[in-house]
Amino acid sequence: MLTILEVLISVVVVLLIPLTVYVMIRGVPPPEGGLSKYYRAERYLFPVSNLFVIVIGLIALLRLCVHFGLIGAAANAQLSPILYIPFFVLLVAVLLLWISAYRKVRRQPTNV
């Protein structure tokens, strides 16, 4: 059973799925701001991060479906590995891309 707080957090995360899919389909560029230099330094950081958010949203959706009884325990046992394997692969990919972007930004000369 999920607590009320877990249900609310899961609902918010599930609501991010359509927004992230829209951003990926439209090809919206990364936002300008403090992190934009990292997104510019590593080309695949933004799309891989979006895929990671989608997988997190799908995991939250699965948890909500199990909580409200829309999916049984047997189906949950079959669907969980399908979502958790890409989650961990994308987690490693996002971390490696962030490290790479950080190193590239650190190596760039600063214009003072």
C-alpha cells in the first residue's frame, strides 16, 4: 500500500510523461540557464534525460495501477523487470553523460 504522500508524488510524476513526450516529439531545445552549458557540451544529455524521466513516470504509473487494483500482483511481477532494466541502464547513461559534460565544461577556457 502506498501512503497518501506517495500517491500524490506518483500522480505528479505520471503527469510529467505527456509533457516529456511532447518535448521529445517537438524537439524543444534545452532551457537556457545555469545548466544549459552542460546540455550544450554533451549532445545526448537532454534526450537521454528525457527518456529517463519517461521511464520514472512509467514506474510511478505501474505503482499507482497496483495500488488501485488495476493490475494484479502477477502482472506487476512480469512488468517490473521490463521497466527496471531500462531504468538502471538509463541511470548509468545519464550519470556518465553528466560526468562527461562536467569534464568538458571544466576544460573550456573562461573568458574573463
